[in-house]
Amino acid sequence: MTTRFEVADRILNGPHGHLRVRVYSPSSPGTHGLVWAHGGGFAAGELEMPEADWVSRAFAERGITVVSVEYRLAPLPADGGESPDARALGGAHYPVAHEEMIFAFQWATESGLATGPWAIGGASAGGNLAAGAALRLAHESDVVPALAVLAYPTLQAVQDAPDAVLRALLDADPDADRFGPEIVLGMYENYLGGAVDGAEVYAIPGTATTAQLAGFPATIMINGEADELRVSGEAFALALAEAGVEIDVSTEPDTTHGHLNRPEEAAATASIERFAERIHRADLSHPPRRMTRSHVESTRTAPTQEG
């Protein structure tokens, strides 16, 4: 049954100035909420794109309150300048978007828009922001997400090569083969404003150790099938499992990267259905434990990445 909902923009006094969020509120107030970040390689994307607006509407139709975050964008690397969106928002490197995502989550949990539990999620680079925010919240906050919702996230600046099966899929569809090592590394260097070596684990959450992941929230992840970024997603899922975190990871068949940005494809709705079902089952009966001080200190610098 489709739930009616309202859409409204809110301007928050965020950690780096005005922060716009778009709130999708079911007309029949529910308990579950989701703070969501669109993708775009950290340097592109906006609240009107399907990966933000259509996704949020789809969740709201299923009774989930959504706060979609207009985080500040890094400079657009393609022409050495900034995207129009980045200029409008002040263009920024890590940790600006990361801190805005955390702020939006904390605001949402106190907003009264939904009683909770609240999940945090995102697609592609937005999945990175969601994972990084969830990790820091687990380390440093008493209020943590009940669930991480990750759609084809990028989580490593230096990821392993695809296995033979994935390599064959990419070779068969050159248009899908868009995230080779140089492209991904350059994306992260642009986001960070410098080298990835020594970057905080919150910027590259796929580098987190088992100890650092021990308080991470339960996670559902759906990757694209012909998408090299799923190498980093699957590696992160394995690390979560080794840390004892509840993880549901799957691959959406017959998809390339960004299928939530193409709502005309049946796969987009299929993924939303699985995400929404899991969000509705999220609860706070077993919240992630707080990290010890030794765990927190160990997150200050990520392990050096080697090519």
C-alpha cells in the first residue's frame, strides 16, 4: 500500500554554515527514519537527481521518513575547476561533507520527524559518507544509527583487482567499466585535497580494522553486478562479518553502477523494496556498543594504502 507524504526543505545551521536538507514525511507518522546521501564522486550530484529525490520518495511511499542531505561538494576534477553546485555551496574537501552528514543525522534524531530508530545510508560516494559517519558516531556518540543502508558504495581508494567473473562482465560492457584504479584514486585525492596515505579512516572506511568496526551498526548493502566498485563493497562486507557486525550483502542482477539513479529500470525498485523491508525491521534493542578509548585512538590515522 502506497503511503502519502509531504516534501519540505529545511535550512539548518550546520557545522560549515547553512545546510539544506529535504524532508520527506509520510502523512501517517511512522517510527522509522533514514538520513540519505546521494552519490556523484564527492564532486557532483544534487537533491533533484533520482538517486536523491526518487529514492527518497520511494522510501516515503513505504512509510519511512527521509532526510536527504545537500552536503557540500568537492571541486569537480574533470576540468580542474569547481562544479556550479560546488561553487554555490563553497566547494570543500574532507572532512566538510563528512561532518555535515553527521550533523544531519544528529539533527534528524532530535527533530521529532520520526521517533526512531533512525538509519543512515547513501549511494556510491554517498555510501562512503554514510559509512564514515556511522563509524565516527559509533566511536564518539551516544546516538548511533540502528542500520547502515549502502547502495553500491565506494569504500576504498585503492581496491583489489576484480576477479575473473567481474572482469569478464566489465569487458563485455565497456560503458560499465568506469571505475579503474586511476579513476578511483583520483576521485579520493580530489575529495581529500591531497594524497590518500595517512587519511583518516572515516574518509576511507574500507580501511577500517576489525577492532575499529566492532561497534558499527547492522548493515544492508546492495551492489551493482557489472561494477568495479563492488570490489570495495564486498571487501568491507567481509570485514564487517569478521568484526561480528550483522551484514546483509547482495548483488542486484543485470545492473551497472548507479541503478538507483535510473528508476525506469526494474532493478531500482527491487533494491528499494529490499532496503525498505530491512529498515522497517531495524530496532534499537541491541544498539552498537561504544568503543573503548584505545579503539578510538587507533582510528586517528588510516593504514597506509599501497598500490
